[in-house]
Amino acid sequence: MHRAILRKSRSVIAVAAVDSQSAKPDHTRLDVCLLVAVWRYVRMEARTRSFLVVIVVCAYSLQGLVGQYAALPLRRALLENYDKHIRPVRDQATTVRLDFDVALRQVVGLEELNQIFTSLMWLRLYWTDELLQWNASQYGGITTTTFQSSEVWTPDLFLMNNVGGGSGDLPRVTDVTVSSEGRVSWRQPGHFSSACEVDVSGFPYDQQTCKLEFSSWLYGGDKLDLFNISATMDMTAFMQNDKFEVTGSEVWKKETYFSCCPDDPWPSIELHVHLTRRRLFYIINMVVPCLDLLVLNLAAFYIPPDSGERLGFTITVLLSLVVFQQLLTTQLPATSTSTPMLGQFFTATIVLVTISLLITILVLRLSHPSHPSRPLPRWLRVLILHYMASFFCMCNIAKERSTHGKPRDGKGTHDLLNGDDTEMKDIGRDTLHEIALNDSTHRSLLHQIASKVEYISAHLQGMLNDEEEESEWKMAALVLDRAAMLATAITSVVISLVFLL
């Protein structure tokens, strides 16, 4: 029984070997044979089944071994007279067409400070090698085979705007696949670092476009011509970046004419990656704190000017803004071509807080004038204590102004103390005169008393005048402080709308 099975197995192996040489096997015959084999397999004994399984496994192993032995002569025949330094065309006047496709795998990062764009891409290159063609029927039906990229001709593509280590050529880490028609496909991953001109004028709401340009150093357009397969990059396997969002990509062919060879174009493939910054981090950590400082600067006007805390509070807000601006400058490139929007916002806010600080100093100075103080000019008194006080709903100051203004018209306390025609002073002099006539010894004493009274009256009048003048300066300072608060509030809103929206 086993001998019969062995003879049948040998015939199966022979048939498998013959079938491996044919390009088109008969699938109908194989299906019928498979059904017959299954039916006979069911009717066999267990021991016979095991023996037959071993024979079938050996047959299929032998079939794979036959295919392997067919691939070795193919490689030898293709590489026997092959020179990888010669363009893969039989007529060297023929132009090699290189089809270029790319898939963006990951945006590793964009260094704004050094203006370097780092990305991980999968390049897919296709061309026809006329020196790597064969008849599949002569080599066991093999239609494709692989070679190391160092064994065959490959295009000398370079990243022209490379800023990373090395010369920018493609790393040769994968093999190339060749079909029997000579069609070569080379799928090559690469980690690229390219120069990217960063425009930070809209930071943190900025959008960047980084360019990668691939071209050949050795061959011009008459020897090697490049064509892009797709107008965009393949984003199927793309991994998102936590700092930038890829909003689009472009791929196109570019031809450049150099002065060395003005008649021959040098083709290149340009890749454009459009990036939009994820702004939430900067809004939370920079914009919101700066807005808080703006609100605190406005709230400082509610602190009484006479309080020493107001000046220190405003200085603290100013120092905080300076610290935030220094943190911003460490993350952006030092360039004078463009200023970040957030940097402009910080600068405008710092200027506003500085003006608020100067206004606070001015209000304190007006509230505590030096002695002897000058009276408030009439035009300022009318402008500030009348019109501005009424405009800012400070009616009590306007009323106090009218009350303090009466003594300056020759009436009230001033006339009561210093007027020559007041009843009090006339009665006093008549009485002193009568006493002096009656008693000459008291005359000198009464004159001394009169002079002292006049001195006291003049001194009291001077004190009242100083108090009135100081009161007017303080009221003017309060009105100016209210006007500065309103102007600061309006300016803060305008700055926020202009630079943050």
C-alpha cells in the first residue's frame, strides 16, 4: 500500500514541478484533482492519511524550492553585464522619466528660532529600466524580483534646501522592486530637515508654509525628467502634530534655468506643506494673563491716589508684562522683518501701563502741591472743575468749585477779615480811639493789639487761601484721574480688539 502511495506521490511531485514551469496553470483541472484527492483522503486509513500528508508537504516544499532556483539564475542574468552608474536606457540619448509621489507621515516639528522644518515622509519613485527586462516564461513564471538599491541604478535625488546633517541625498534603506517589463518602484522613507522661512507677524494666529525641493545634481532635464503623480501629498497614514495642524499640501514640477546651461532646464519637484498653529496653549498661558494684567491696571484707578499702594501696584503690573514679553522673545526668531502680533500686543500694553503710571505720579503731584502753591489758572479751573467734572458726573466737585470761587470775588470770609469798610473793624477802631483819649497810657498798648490782630487776620487769610488753592488742585487731580481711567479703559478695549481678534 505504501509503495503505491509513494509512486503516486512521486507523480504528484513531478506534476507540481512541471506546473511551476508553466505561466498559466489549468485551474479547472486543479479543482477536479482536488475534489478527487479529498474523496480518496476520506476513504483512507488513519496511518495512510498521515503518510500522505507528509508527502504533500514535501511536494509543496519542493515546488517552492523550484521557484527559488529559478530566481537565482534570473538575478545572475540581469546583473551579469549591468552597470549601475549608467542611465538605464539602451540609447543614451533617451530621457529617463521619473514619476514622483510622496506621502506625509509626520510633521516632527518647526523650530521657529532656527527656522528649520523637520518632517518624516515616504517617497515613492517609479521609472523604467530597459536593462532589467526578462521573459517571465523562461524563469518559472517570475514576474517581479527585488534588488538592493545599491545594486542597480537609482536617481540621484537631493533635498536642495537641506539644513540637516549630510548632503541631503536620499537614504538607501529599502530595496527596489523590478517587474519583468523593467518597471522599477522604489519606496523610500526619509527624515528630512529643510529650511523654512517663518513669518511670525500673526503669532499665535499665524500660518506657515514650508517648502521641500527635490532635484538631481547630476542630470538635467534632457537626461532625467521629473513628473509628479499627484498634485497633493498622500495623508492616509499621517500622524497629527500637537503644535501645528496641517491644513493642506501641494506638489508640483518646477523647471529652473541656470546661467551655466541656459538651454537645458533643471527639473525639480517642490512640496509645500501648509501649517496652522494650534493656539490654545498660547491663549491660556500668554493672552489670558496679559488681559488679566490689563484689567488690574484699570482697577488700580480705584485705589485712592493718596495711598502709597497705588504706585507700587502699577509698577508690579508693569514688571509682570515685561517678564511675559521676555518669555515670548525666547520662543521666536530674532528678526526685524516682522513683529509678532502678540509681541505688539505686549508692547502696546506696556506703553499703556507706563502712561498709567505717569498719570498716577502726576495725580499725586497735583494732590500735594509744594508751598507756597500757585493758584489754579482760571482757564484750567473752568475746563477741569466745571466742564470735565460735569461730564464725568462729578457734580459735588463742581459745586465745591463754585463755593470756593466766591472769596475770590471780594465777598465772604475775605471781606470779613480784611475789608476796610466792615462793621466789625470800624466799631473796633472807634472804641479804641475813645479809650485812647480817656487814657493816654493805654494808647501804645492798643496800637500793639491792633497790629497783632491785623497780623493774625492776614495769617488766617493766607491759610484760607492756601487751603482753597490746595483744594482746587486736589479736585483738579481727581477729575484728571477719572478722565485717565476712562481713557485707559477705552484704550485697553481697542488694543485687545486690534491685536487679539
